[in-house]
Amino acid sequence: MTIGIIPARMNSSRFPGKPLAKIAGIPMVGHCYFRSRLSLELDELYIATCDTQISEYANSIGAPCVMTSDAHQRATERVAEALEKVELLTGQRHEIVVLIQGDEPMIRPEMINSLVSELKKDKRVVVANGYTCIRTEREFRDPNEIKVVIDENSDAIYFSREPIPSAAKYEGEVTKWKQVCIIPFRRKFLMEFYHQTETPLEIYESIDMLRVIERGQ
């Protein structure tokens, strides 16, 4: 089975209260939930939060919600705890767990479908990340947009909040990519990740996926 989990918290350092900020009259996390629910690859979908305001909103729209610890610093940690609680409650085991960030209001179900299919097609793939083209210089310079450099196989080489790759010594066009925070994990890998210590670059950049790269996984 495949489960989608949307981690969301009110105490964001960059935008406090972001999950409930309204876009066209609907809270941001609501957009994420309603759009993700359209994915044919998800057997279940939950919101995971440590805030009663978010859980109350989830209840108001009929979205299953799991309360988690308020000590988590990483979205992956909140998702892993939520997974354990859901499996304990339902007695069902989920082989693929999709982390869908609660601040991706423009998500499309096809994005989830495409990424989950990568894990289903190749059993060697334990985690995948969405990415898309950066279109403006402002977006490229924004530390809230996580930039990613990929190799010829579309595998991530590095993630950063800084504008990478640098074109300081190149006059042509440079293709620039950013992370789209839809991240399917194999269950076993997510739980191993959950119990690992943070790595230096992960802490420095505040990006979960750097732990995978630093550990050569």
C-alpha cells in the first residue's frame, strides 16, 4: 500500500502560520490535501501536525489527521512518527510513504503519480525527489527555494538554499533546478533515515535530503 502524509506546523521560522494562510479562500494545507487526494497512486492520505489549529481545520474538511511531537526539526521525522501511529491504529503496513510538504499548494496529482511510479518500476530506488525548472532570478536567489544540481541520470548531486550552480565564470545560459517537495520513500528506508543522526551539511543547509547524499545512500 502507498500512503501520502502532509507534514504541517504553524511555527515556521520563515512564515509563521503558513499552513493556514488562505489562497483564494482556502488554507494552503487544504490546497495540498485536496489536490493530493486526486492522486490515483495514494491508497491513504493524512495530515501530520503538532498544532491543534491545523488538526481542527483538518477535521473540518474531513481530512484524516495525526498529532505528532512538537520537537521535530525535519519534515521527514514528523512523517515517520505519523506513519508509525497510523500503522499502529489501522494494523496496515505501507510499503511506500510519500512526504508531501504542506506548503506546495500548486501540487498536481500527476506529480505524485510520476514519482511513486519510479519506486514501483525499480525496486532499487529507495527515495525520489521532485524537481522543476527555476524561471526567475528572484526565485534563484531566494533561500526559501531549495536549489538542486543533478547529474546526467537525473540523480541529485547536491541541494542548497544558495544559488547553485554558479555562472560566475560562464556567459551562456545555465539550466537551474529547484526541489519540489514531494518525496516518496520506501518504508524501510524512511525508518532507517528516521533513526539516523543528522549530518553536517544537512544541519548547515537545513535540508533533509543532504543526509542521503552525505551518507552515500
